Amino acid sequence: MPEVTWAHWLGWGVMIVMYLRYKIGPYRVRTRDGYVRVKVGGRRRRELEHRVKAERALRRRLQSFEVVHHRNGRRDDNRLVNLCVMSAQAHIRHHSWLDWYRASFGRYPARQLERAKLLELGGVLFEADL
Ligand SMILES: [Zn+2]
């Protein structure tokens, strides 16, 4: 029967600490590309906050082709008024339009104009925060 050494205890200790850090670590973490992940329903894996908030507001799951656009371009600003649910295709078109607008006028469009464009592309906007 192999002897239990201090190295065994150390190994178990490290594993327990790592597990706890993973399981009960911070509620919000920032991803390397600037998004925010949050824990949902005590599950181990954190989910993207903008998608979680959009799903709650819509009262349904997002479909695989749907993306959540950040209106002011800030990926960590997940207030509902900053989010817009749209198809991935519409999202690409919207960003092309934003790039074109900026190249033409030297600035991004006013919020009302951007809003009209998002609605034209079938985007779902949220008026108030939950
Ligand atoms: Zn976008």
C-alpha cells in the first residue's frame, strides 16, 4: 500500500482551491475581447451577459443565427437600451452602414438615425432597462 506523503496532501489542496475558484469565483468576469460573462442559475460555466439579458427581455432563447449588437460600440455596456437583437446577416449589414456613414460624415450617426436603421434591418430594440 503506497504511503500518503505531503505531496499528496498538497496535490489535493491545490485541486480543491482550483475547484472552488472556478465554482464560486466572481459573478462577473471580463473576457479578453472585452465582453462580460456572468454566472447563471448556479451553473459552473459563465455565459455572455449581453446574450443573457437579451434572452430575459425577449422571454425566449436566442436562436443560433441571432446576435446581440452593442449600439454604442462598448462591449461591456450591457444596459438593455444599448442592446439590439438581430440576425447575424443584418448585423454585418449594419456595421457596413456604420463604417460607410463614418467614412462619409466623419462621425457615427445620431442615436435616432441608428435606431431607424436597426428597425429597418429587423432589429429588436429594448426601451427600458429591466
Ligand atoms: Zn455590432
